[in-house]
Amino acid sequence: MDTILLITILVVIFALVFDFINGFHDTANAIATSVSTRALKPRTAVYMAAVMNFVGAITFVGVAKALTKDIVDPFSLNAFDGDITGSVVILAALLSAITWNLLTWYFGIPSSSSHTLIGSVAGAAIAAAGFDILNYAGFIKILQALIFSPLLAFAAGFLMMTLLKIIFKDMNLYRTNKGFRTMQIGTAALQSFTHGTNDAQKAMGIITLALIAGGLHQGDDIPFWVRFAAATAMGLGTSVGGYKIIKTVGGKIMKIRPVNGVAADLASASIIFGATLIHLPVSTTHVISSSIMGVGTAHRVKGVKWGMARKIVTTWVITMPISAVMAALIYYILSLFF
């Protein structure tokens, strides 16, 4: 079999594996609040999230197109005269991202699949062709989205909780648990849908990038089979669930009550879907965790477990550089064999 075709097939397989892992790794973020408040049973929440993730993933492609061209120029990685560098770069990036996702899942840390994938692509590309290979305008735009979206989510969570407190000021919010639990079913479904609109597209973009690098696809359009395969992989991964991370996001940041869950879900879903509409990849992990912190701050600052919050933020900061270094090392190892 042609080497380029073989590596491209491996990239497609590992991209779908990444999306599957992303499904059970990040499922927790979308449904953590509804499970922790017992609005939904874990199994029911996971299956609902799987369906809504699939629907969201198959519906939009803007983020996938951005990832195809905004980190590196795909056509600069294109295969000419049997050059397989571009394909090896993408394979190394995926192996790095999968490794980091599995490590953080094992330890129950809600790290960002977006950060690890973007950092891995950049690190492997730099190892192969130096810093000039980066599309700096697009890369900086993505970095800005990743940095500012958690801040916006924190503010949105704070404002949403404050608004609910004002609207229900004449009522005891915590005696209306039943009503807010019912609302959480809808907000958890919305959260899962928006998660699919943004996160699943990252694998779609990587597969399309690999097809271009291997000389098997022209333009940045996302083939339908890529959209369907990535959406299915994420849906299946979601159905597995990520109970370790549910425990962290749903209980270790703050004690979440139904009203807090509704506020956090609405705040984070609005930020994620807004990013999807303007074709920017964001970290759903960061956005959801930040919205919970914002909600907790609006309710009672001391109610937020800031020690756990600091650990989560530390993981956010280190994920991209560690992933870049891992991807570079994996690229050097793979280049010995291809």
C-alpha cells in the first residue's frame, strides 16, 4: 500500500479514536450539573448527551473549516513527490492529544481536548518545519478565543445567577428545586447540543487537514462522510460516559443546586454556541467549569472550592505546552520509521 495512503488511513482512525475519547472525556462537562443535582440519572443523562452531541456535530462545519486552515497552512503540508511529512505531522499530533486526554481522564482532571489538539498540531508542525509553518494570524485568533472564552463564561455565569436571584427575589430559590430540576433536563440537552457543534468539529478539521496533506482532497470543504463519522464517534464516546470527571466538575468546584445548574448551563451554552456561529474553536471544558465558578461567585464567594479551581486552571495553562512538546517528540520518533 502507498505510504501516504497508509498514514492517511491511520490518521482517520486515530482522529475518530480522539473524537470517541473526546466524547466520554467531555461528556461530563455537559451533563455534570444535571447529574450532581439529580435532575437526571447518570445513564439517562449520558444517553441524552450522546444523541444531542451527534445532532450538534452533524449540523455545523464552520469550526472544522477554521481548524483545517488556521493553525497551519494545509497546502504547505501537501504531499509532493512522495513527501509524507504533513501526514506524519498530523498523526503525531493525534497520538499526543489522545495520550494527554487519556491521562487526564484517568486522574479525573477536566482538561481541554481543544488545547491538547491545537497544541499538538502546532508542536508537531514546528518540529517538522520550524516556526514559519504556523499560520500566525489564524493561530493567534484561536488562542484568543481559548483565552477569552473562559473569562466570558465566568462573567456570563455570574450575571445569569445574579439575574435569577433578582427574578426570584421574593421566593426562596432553594425551595423551588423541583422546578429548576425540570428545567435542567432542557438546559443539559442544550448544553450537549452546543458541545457537539464545537468539539466534534475539531476531529473533522483534522481529518480534512490530513486528506489535504496527503493530496487526497482539494479545498477546505468538509466531506459528508467525515462529518458523519466524526459525529458518530463522538456520540458513541459520549454513550460511554465520563463519571470521574462528572464527579470533579459537578461537585468539587462548588456544591451545585438546581438553580445553579440552570444558570451554569445557560451561561456556558450561550458562550459555546456563540463561538460556533463565528467559527471559533473553544474549550467546552474551560467554558463550563468557568461558568460554574461564576455562578458560585454570584451566590457565595466562599462557596467556591478555590483550591480545586486552581488545580483546574493550572491544568488549563500547562496542557498546550506539554502537548506541543509531546507531539514534537512523537513526530521525531515516527520520522525514524516513515
